[in-house]
Amino acid sequence: MKILILGAGQVGSTVAESLVSEANDITVVDSDGEKLRQLQDRLDLRTLTGNAAHPSTLEQAGIADTDMLLAVTQSDEVNLVACKLAASLYNTPTRIARIRSVDYLNREEVFSADNFCVDFSICPEQILTEYIVKLIEFPEALQVLEFADGKASLVAVRAFAGGPLVGNPLRFLRSHMPQVDARVAAIFRKDSPIIPEGNTVIEEGDEIFFIAAADNIRSVLNEMRRMDEPSKRVMIVGGGNIGRRLAKALERDYQVKLIEYDKKSCERLAGELTNTLVLNGDGTDEKLMQQEHVDEVDVFCALTNDDENNIMSSLLAKQSGARKVVALINRSAYVSLLQGGKIDIALSPAQVTIGSLLAYVRQGDVAVVHSLRRGAAEALELVVHGDRQSSRVVGRRIDEIDLPKGATIGAIVRGDQVIMGHHDTLIEAEDHVIVFVINKKMVKKVEKLFQVSLGFF
Amino acid sequence: MQRALTVIHALGLMLVVFSAAYLMPVVTALIYADQTMLLDFLLAMAWTLVIGFLMWALTRRYKGELSIRHGYLLVVTMWTAMPLFATIPLLMMIPGLSFTDAYFETMSAMTTTGATVLTGLDNLPPAINVWRHELQWIGGLGVIVLAVAVLPLLGIGGRQLFKAETPGPMKESALTPRIADTARNLWIVYVAITLACIGALKWAGMDWLDAVCHGFSAMGLGGFSTHDASIGYFDSPLIEFVLIVFMLFAVINFATHFLAWRGKSFGVYLRDAEARAALGLILASCFGIAFFLWWQGVYAFWTALRHASFNLVSIATSSGYASVDYAQWPIFAPLWMMFLTAIAASSGSTGGGIKMIRTLVLVKQAGREFVKLLHPAAVNPMKIGGQVVANNIVFAVLGFIFLYFMTIVTLTFVLLISGMDFISAFTAVLASVNNCGPGLGTVGPASNYAGLTDFQTWVCAFGMLVGRLEIFTVLILFTPNFWRR
């Protein structure tokens, strides 16, 4: 596929990196030549320096035969204009724009074919905010990812002594909680994957991925570890786009304190937020932290733009007694270094948001893609079409499907119903199938398997 | 000197316009076929018209743009000159009335205070009564425009706040951009509600004269009545109820009424933080005082609720009608009512006092101080109705409150020096500065201000003017800096 990416910032370069590895032709446009040079040094792609909203730049970048336009520059307006130009001048089939401003997002008609012709809009800050909100709602989980509009969730949790299931085979889950339907999709023990079988014994320290209907998450989490008290007090460091959105999303249900360094931003934030206590200060200032009782905080989120600051302030908070600390870390090297250590959750914004973009790039009808374990594994929601003849999936039992080793069908969403994947479950057309892939290399094979063969048309 | 002449020019024009107000009592005199009244009012009208015209014509050379300083001077001279001319018919027609008392009466009317020195109201000629009530209504009209259009420009006591405080999603664009249009729109609303009030009062059982007079004084939140016994004369729960409703109407910002009327939505009232607070406080107080009176054994509960509601709403909205002698109630009740009169009225209404929005600012400022003590690093801007209030406005409000209290204290001391007892002196000052009307003690609802010495009468009249014009406007004229170039 020929893909044109506008903007080589955080989002643009992460998307480029992840798409290059999936054998696509990528062109990246940015006004900053230095950024592009760095990108080109690392990855096999074409770059072009210029204004992404100018037709001449777009033409040079080869928009005429591009299959997909990804407008992810810093500016909403540039992204909108680029999509409009791509649609009306060059007939680009798929146009995706990153839109941050709620003002635009609230008016869906802005994106319609009559106006700016944006097929899909993504807002990384919003995705990240929702992700963190889920983590705060389920403080025991490492990751909570939604499928089928939130009907089913994939939850990652670390097993701790005290959970009834720890030290027992997986089969026990079924007999212990007959009313709750959940399925363990994968287990990672000391960073290496184990294919879960009925007699696999869960050990302390295992990272477990399970799929359950949204209502059952809490009871399944309960099996894996002793439950903590629900979160009440949240402290956020950094009042940027993410911090602000998060505070806004949380301030009704939690006691939120927001620390921001810049006095002007503080005033703006305090004007915008109603129930949040906005504090002017440094997230690494231990005096301020003590004054604001960081030791009684349930969830501490370091969300500034600066990786090192986030790491230091969350380490400081953990040391001072914060129950759970979350740090936003852009550099992937840091993420793998810190995850599971003193910092409870190291969030990589790129990994969290890339999934929503990948879903559009993938072949076949992919509704959702979630990147797991820093991009090594993936969970996909695929919509199956066709019949027994045209599809290699529809009308078959799960054990009849020729899935590559390391890929498991976790659950099926049929209408409003969530069905756990057992060996004898029959797959019907239009089902949403949630597939867990331990190794990203197998994603291509899985997609191929779920595609409808040409005979269907 | 030139500045004074420019102001006189504008004032002359105002007086020419004001002379039209005499038409109302002239028509009344015609209806009642009262020859002497008719001639006297026509004469007074002619005097005002001629003097106003001369002031305007002789100073035509000095016609010019009014600066902010002119504004202060004009507003104050307007509010002193118009009562001055309005005394003409009173002096001509009420034998034995001194100029002091006549000026007190018209000042009380124009500032919508409603304190009176006249007794035997029931026997006054209808034209005089109409004149007194019409003055209150005109005073209310002037106050609304003053509050919504003029004072924000001058920025008195954090008045900028009210401009930004226009409720609802429309905010700044809510009212029309030009002062003249804004004023016209508000007048339309004011006139419309007044007509509704007059109609409702007629329906509730008043005769036309009483309905018109009380409609005027209710909308101006003045509180003049055509009877010595005030509303107690009618002894009608229905009339009391109608008046309660319209007084509560008048105590809300007329800009809010305008928005509600234009947007055809009731939600505007709910979004107006000031109206919410004012109405909430008044209604809660009604029930509280009713319960208190019942508990103290003054009335049975339902009677208590009726009398508490009417008199409390009347005093809290700074109208000043009375249906019973509430000064006889246990002291908590009337003092609480006097307290409400100081704070409850909305900005941009015809009520007086500190205004609810400033009260909200004070309360929130106190809350901010607490937060600041607990969280020294907190950034905690003041918000009213979801809008951030800038610190300089908060300071302006604090300055206003200080001057307000100092005015009350100083004037109370002056009255005490002149020989009044404390409770009369204190409540007379409160009632004057808050433009409420009756106080307690010798100036209570059962009596009036007739018993005051000339000096005390002038002090109260000054209090009314200062309170009506938001203190700063008047006091600024006494600062040397104002007169320096």
C-alpha cells in the first residue's frame, strides 16, 4: 500500500516506523528537514520537506497514486486542509486526520464529504486519556483494552500471591466462577510467552492477558490477585493536553490534584476545570509533594512532555508512598527499562495510539488493533464476512480454523452478546472475532486467513 | 469651568426630557377633573421645560463628548437635579411642607427608596400620588440603565464584572453592542413587566389608581403606597401574592429578563448565578422566618408564612411595603430582613444595596483564602457561573465593600450625634443606603421619617443618593484628584 504521512512528530514517526515494517511504501512530509533526515537514517522510506497543506508539496510527495493519506501534523487546520485537497484535487481513497480540538470533534459535519472530507479522525490525546481513565478505574490491571465498542475487554494483569487462581491450573477458573465467562488469551512468564492450556499453572509474577465482558473484569481480576481498595485520590503532574483532558474526565468521580509548572497554564487550567485543585509547582519538588500528601495518593500520573521529569517525579512519588504510579514515557528504550520496576505502569503514547491507526491500514475488515507488550504482540478485532465457501473462518468451529501457532481466538462478539472462544464455538458471518497474536510477525497470516476469498464477489 | 458647562448642557437636555414625565399627573388631574392640580402640574412642567431648555441652549457652545469624569458629574447632578425639580408640584400643592421634606420625598422616590415623610397619604390628591409613584418608576428605569449600561463603563466597584456576567451561552454578544440599543431593549422589558404588574394588581382587586401606583412602585422596588397602612390597607393575600411575584421579578437583572424573553427560554434564569443565589436566599429566608415566627408563637404557621413572605420579600428586595407592623416581631426577624436588603438584590435590577454578585464574590473570596491556607501552591481563580473573575475585579469589589461599610458606620454615627437612638439610627441608615425605605424604631413600618429633624432628613437623603449611585460615583466628587486636571 502507498501511504503518505504528513507530519514527522511523535505520532507521524511512530506510525511510519510501524508501517514500514509491514511492507508499505511510505512518504513522510514535514516542514522540518532535520526531523525527516533522522527518520530517513533509521527507516526505509521517502521524505519531503515542505508545507503539508500546499498542493505543490502534496503533488511532489506523489499524492496522485497514494492509497491512504495520514495527516498527523501538529496543526488541526493543516490536517483538515490536506484532507480536503486530497479528496477534491487528487481523489485519494482514504483520508485520516489527527484532530485535537474538541471544537471540531463536536461538530461531526465538519468531517463530512461536503466539507473537509475526513474519513477518520483520530485524537491521540483522547485515546491516551481514555486508556489512563480505564487504568484508574481498574488499578490492579496493567492494561485495559476495549473491543466492540466496549462490550468486551482485554485485560493485562500481573498475578500476585493471594489471588485464588495463583498456583492453580487455568481449568480451575471455570469451576471456581461458573457464572463468569472469561478466557485467558496468553501468559507471559519472565517475558516469554506461554500458550495457555487447561492445565497451565499460573505462577506468581506471570503477566496474564484475559478477555472478559466489561462487567466481569473486576471478578476475574479478583482471581489473579488480592484486590486493592478502589482509587479515590489522583494526582496528575503536567497540565498539557493529556493532563488537562484526564483531569476533566476524572474530576467528577475522583479527588484530582493537578500540578503544573507554568503559572499562565495553571490559571487557564483552573479556569477550565471545576473540581480539580490546580497547583503551581514542580512535579519533582518533594516539598510540594509532601505538602499535598502524595503519600495518600492512590494513582499518581506523571504526564509532562519530558520523559526524564516523568520518570523522576513518579519514582519520587512511589518512594513517598503513592499507591500506584503511572509515567508517560515517549522513548521506547526507557519504557522497556522501567515497566514492572518501581514504576507500576510506563505508558508509551505511541504504542497506545498506534493501534487506532493500524486498524485502517490493515487488510481485511479490521475494526480495532491494540498493540501489546510494547509492540511485540497484538490483539485484533476482525469482522468476518462471507460463507463457508468464500471464507476460511465462517461456519467453522474454532478448532477447525487453521490459526498459526501463537494466535488464539479469545472471544466473539455477536450483536450485543460476548461469547468466549472455546474449541467447539461456531463462527458465523458478521461476527467480531477477537484474536490475540503473541508475535507480531504472524499478524499478516491471521489477516489473510480472515479475508474473504475472491469468489465472494 | 468648561467641564461644568458641558455637563450642564447635557443636564439641560435631560431636564427637557424629564419634563415629559409631568404628563402623567396632568392626565390624572384631567381624569379626576381637578382644575388646580392640572394648572399646578402644567406650571411645574413649564418651569422644568424652560429651565432645562435655557441650560441646554445657553451652553450649546460647550456641547462636546462626555469623558468619564463628565460621566460621574452628570450622573450625580442628574440624580440631585431631577428630585429638585420634582419638588415643585409637592411644594405648591401640599400646604406646610418644608423644602427639606419635599426634597427628601422626591429623592426617596427617584432613588426608589420609598421612605416617606408624608402622612395622610390616603387623602392626597390622586395626581400627587401618581406623581410620587411615577418618580419611583422613572428612578427604577434610570437605575437599570445606569447599572447595565453606564456603570460598567465607569468600572465602579467591580462593575465590569456584571457586563461579563451576562448569563448563558451568549455571554458578551448577549445584549446589543450599543448602549443606546441595550437601554432601549431593557426599557421595553421594564415597561412590559410593569404593564403586566398593573394588570395583575387590577385583577387582584385594586382600583385603577392603586393598581397603577403600586405597579410603578413595585417594579421600581420603591415601596411607596397610596395608603398610610401600605399594603396592610388591602388585607388581601391575593394582592400580596401578586406583589411578591413582581417584586421577585424586579429583583432579578433585567438583562436576564431580556435574554429570557428574546431566547424564549426559562433556562436563562437558572444559568444566572446571581438570580439563583438571590432567589434561593430569599425563598429559604421566607420559610425560615415563617417557622421562627410560628415557633415564637407570634402567628399560626400559615399566617406566619403569609406575613413573613410578603414583608420579607418586600424588605429583602428593598421595596419597603409592609402589610403588618413587623417591627413588633422578635428582633431577629426584622434584623434578618434588613440584612437581606443589604445583599439580596441583583445587579441590573431596581433593588439597592451591595448586590448579590458582590456578595458572591466576597463569599468565594473567603473560600479561596481557606484553600490558599491549606494548599499554598494552589492556583484557584474565582469563578462565578463558570466564568473566571479577574483579581482586579475582586479588589474593586473589596474596595466597594469597605466604602459601603464605612458609609453605613459614618452615617450611623452622624445620626447618633444628632440625638437618635441606636436602633433607629442604624436601621434608618441601612434603609436609606440600601434604598429600602422603612427601618425599625422611630422610622419603623408603622411610622415614617416625618419625625426626623431637618438635619437627620438631609443625612438620610444623602445616604439614599450615595447608596443608589454605588457610593464611588458620589464620593469621587469629594476627592481633590477629581477636580485636578
